[in-house]
Amino acid sequence: MILKNISSLVFRLVLIFLLLTNVSFSSPRNISPYTKSLNKRDSKKVYNLTISEEKLAPDGFTREMFAINGQFPGPLVEVNKGDTLVFNVYNDLNDETSIHSHGMFQRGTPWYDGVPGHTQCGIPSKKTFTYEFKVDQSGTYWYHSHSKAQYIDGIVGPLIAHDPDDPYLEEYDEEIVVLLQDWYHTDAKTLLPQFLSPVSQGNEPTPDNGLINGKNSYNCSWASEGSNCHPMDVIEVEGMMTKRQTIHRLPINIAQRYSVIVTADKPIGKYWMRAEMETACFANEPNTLNSLVKATVKYEDCDDNDNTNSTAWTDSQETCIDLDTSSLIPYQEQTIPNVDYKLTLNVSFYPDATGVVIAHINDSSYVINEQYPTLQKVYDNVTKFATDQNVYIIDKDEVVDIILLNSDTGEHPFHLHGHVFWLLGVGKNGTSPDYDSVNTKNPIQRDTASVPAGGWLIARFVSDNPGVWGYHCHIE
Ligand SMILES: *[C@@H]1O[C@H](CO)[C@@H](O)[C@H](O)[C@H]1NC(C)=O
Ligand SMILES: *[C@@H]1O[C@H](CO)[C@@H](O)[C@H](O)[C@H]1NC(C)=O
Ligand SMILES: *[C@@H]1O[C@H](CO)[C@@H](O)[C@H](O)[C@H]1NC(C)=O
Ligand SMILES: *[C@@H]1O[C@H](CO)[C@@H](O)[C@H](O)[C@H]1NC(C)=O
Ligand SMILES: *[C@@H]1O[C@H](CO)[C@@H](O)[C@H](O)[C@H]1NC(C)=O
Ligand SMILES: *[C@@H]1O[C@H](CO)[C@@H](O)[C@H](O)[C@H]1NC(C)=O
Ligand SMILES: *[C@@H]1O[C@H](CO)[C@@H](O)[C@H](O)[C@H]1NC(C)=O
């Protein structure tokens, strides 16, 4: 998607912060996360990121993977709203890479969106690339490679933008980032060609495990012979603050983020944090997958010899759809503008001439051009784009509705770069987009929303950020 008027780019600050979960513990701490980081405040936050190949065992199963500064997940990147964020990315891989700051508007700096083929060429092996942009937003974000499914191999990390005006600042004592991840024991270099072969029938590979903050354990008797397995022991939606709402379970799809406040008012001890993979959304479920991913949450003064002891909430939940955000109320009421332009896009999967099941938008499958990114073409005054570039040109300062139709039998989490959208409505298989049923009064705003299998969604945004911006399913 291209927003016209590149020549009239206004340079404004965009500040990026990622905040996944706020956990409030009973021990008194009067320093709020924002104040803490404010004390160290400087207007420019520089992170040097070296991307390398490492042999690591996040869940006890040793494999070749990628790391950032030798660690996985990558370092927590924190900024304050208004800061300039600088990533000096050194690529120590033998392949190209990139860093996309997910959810950042990149207002006035579309060339730092980090998408090879859209906004830059990939960072070549053994070279450095510097991203520098203003973060004028706050909330929970993340950064990841936007090249060749590399982020599932480890090029991923959290990015938190703190807000001095966080309305909940006085209501929690500590802030803890929780990063949930599907984990594969096979690298993307192997998985991707398998997926892009006729054999896969378009079914995504099933993860071998799940991780919480880059860790979990794995049952080694499931590992193949000779492998290196060894045993070892909602207040925010993607930048928008919401009214407090009590929930027991939080459905969270790929690339989505939430903040929740947890009140630590239970007896001192250890408790399970449970992240359950929704195996109903998988094409296949192997016998060697424990879909219940667990971590221990412990109170400060608990006895380390205590067993972790807690049971799951028993309320059931519909699978393969997002948290029903129509019941979430933005912290600050917004009046949303009327639509100027409707863009209907139809997602479908079917085989190409060689029998490989591939994704299409309106019967066109996007083909990446890493040597000549779309943004460069715009600068070169190209006005006609090849069909397989899936370019949709939108005028500046329009109110745009993306009406997304999903003809696929799987759900898809669609992410919009450079913007947030008001999620007006989501419909299931068997229904059609219906403006009478959507919510135009103070709906939630976010940057990633799932369209149900056979269903639809309507996402409204304002085209006030000229550039070339991706809109894509985030199943890597
Ligand atoms: C980043 O690397 C540069 C060049 O090696 C160095 O001067 C600078 O101190 C580093 N900055 C940080 C924040 O590590
Ligand atoms: C590990 O897998 C084996 C084989 O499926 C099974 O017998 C055993 O109970 C599993 N162990 C645990 C702790 O789940
Ligand atoms: C776990 O908690 C339950 C309920 O409080 C209690 O009955 C049980 O004894 C506990 N088990 C362990 C192993 O601590
Ligand atoms: C995409 O396909 C849908 C459904 O066939 C159609 O209504 C829509 O106009 C198409 N969109 C564009 C931009 O051509
Ligand atoms: C979407 O595309 C698929 C595949 O071409 C097609 O079968 C379906 O009819 C299209 N949907 C609409 C609403 O045009
Ligand atoms: C594109 O068009 C603008 C405006 O006419 C002109 O200033 C610029 O030099 C052109 N760029 C190229 C690469 O031709
Ligand atoms: C939608 O529901 C119909 C009727 O149950 C079913 O035949 C069809 O496969 C479903 N379509 C998708 C895309 O899930």
C-alpha cells in the first residue's frame, strides 16, 4: 500500500516503546517504571544490535539459531515517548537481514520501517545499517527481522515506549515484559521450502514447543534419535490505553500485544503462568507437542523449595479468534471520522501452476523485489507497478476502510505498518461485512487484528503518514 505525497513528508518524532505486561507485586516499590527510566532520560536512545548465528537451547533442545547481541530473545529496548531511537544493526550472518520496529508509525521516516523490498534492500552480510527515528507514541511493541522468516529463528525482541501520562502509573509497582512465542526445533531455512512445496497443501508447520520469555522445558523422549536434547529443569492494546477490564484468559495472536495489571494478593508462593496454544487452529497436531506452555511466577519471599501450585481457570473460550475488543473501552473517548475511501481485499490460498499452495490478495500473489524496493520506485517517479507488487495507491489524508475478506479456511492476524486502525467490526464465516452492525462509536485502535476463517473485518485508518506500508498476515 502506498500513501502518496512523499514529497511533502513532514519530519516528526516517533518514539517507540514496547510494553507487554505490567505485573503488580505486593512488595512496596514506589518507583514507577516510567519515572525510573525518566531519571535516565536522554533524548536519544542508542541500541547496538549485532545479529549472529548461535547454538542455543531455549527449551533444552540445542539448535542453530539466531541471536541479538548473543542473547535470545533480543535485548529489551526501552524509550520514553518523545525520544529518538537509534538501532545500529550489524549483520554477522552469512545472509541478509533487517529490523522492523513493529507498530511504530515511522512518521516522516518511512525508509526506516525495515521491510526489504518495500522500504530498503536487505542489510548485507557483515555490514551495518542504522535506523533512526522519533518515537511519538507509547505502549507495547516489538522489533523483528522482516527477512525470510528469520524472526522465528530468534531475531526478535521487545520494545517498550513509556508514557509520562500513563493513566495507570500509580496503579502498579513494577513492569515485567512477557514475550510468548511458538518455537520450532527446525530452522526457517528448512521449514519455508517445505511449506512452499506442493506437499504442504498450504498448511503451516506446527511448532514443537512454546516459549515464555525465550524459555520452556521439552520432553526429551520426543526428540529424534541423536539430537542434542538434554533435560533441564488488559489495560493496553498495542499502544492504546483502555478502561480496566477483568478477564481470566487473554487470547493473543501472532504479533499482538496487551498490557494487563495483575494484583499479587494471593498467599506467598509459586504459581503457573499458562500459555496454551490453540491447537484447533493448527492444520495438524502431532503427538509430540505439549501445547500447554508454562512458566513460574513467584512471590519475592517464597520458599524456593516450594512446589509450583495453581490450577487453570475453568471457563472455556472460543478458539481461533481474537479477544472480543468490542467490549473494551478506550481510556480516552475518541470520535472517529467518516470514511472517504473503501478498499476491499480478498485473501485466498490456492495452488500455483507447480502445485504449491500460495497466498493471494485479490488473486495476486506478492513477489518481493529485494533489489528495487517499492519506496525507491516511488522516489524514481514510477507510477505503474507490476500486478505482482500488490500496490494499492491511497491519497493523503483520506479516511480509509480496509474491508478484508478471508476466503481461507484458517484465521490470519493482519498487521498494518506505519499506522493504527480502528477495528470497526469482525465477522465469522457465513456472514458478510455489514456497516449496520459495526462499531463506529469509540472503537478500539490497534495495529494487528485477526480475520476469522471464512470471515471478514473492517479496519479504518487515516492516511496521514506518506510512505510505502505493508499490510500482511503475520504468520511468518
Ligand atoms: C555502539 O557502538 C559504537 C561504535 O562501536 C560505540 O561507540 C557506542 O558506545 C555503542 N553504543 C552503545 C549504546 O552500546
Ligand atoms: C515424555 O514423553 C513420554 C513418551 O511419550 C511419556 O511417556 C512421558 O510421560 C512424557 N513425560 C512427561 C513429563 O510428560
Ligand atoms: C495446592 O493448593 C491446593 C489448594 O490450596 C492445596 O489443597 C494443595 O495441598 C496444594 N498442593 C501443594 C503440592 O502444595
Ligand atoms: C478485490 O476483490 C474484491 C472481491 O472480489 C472486490 O470487491 C474488490 O473490489 C477488489 N479490490 C480491488 C482493490 O480491486
Ligand atoms: C475471493 O477469491 C477467491 C479465490 O479467487 C474466490 O473464490 C472468491 O469468490 C473471492 N471472494 C469474493 C468475495 O470475491
Ligand atoms: C521525480 O519527479 C520530481 C518532481 O517532478 C523531480 O524533482 C525528481 O527529480 C524526479 N526524480 C527522478 C529520480 O526522476
Ligand atoms: C464456512 O462454512 C461453510 C459451511 O459450514 C463451510 O462449508 C466452509 O468450508 C467454511 N469456509 C471456511 C473458509 O472456513
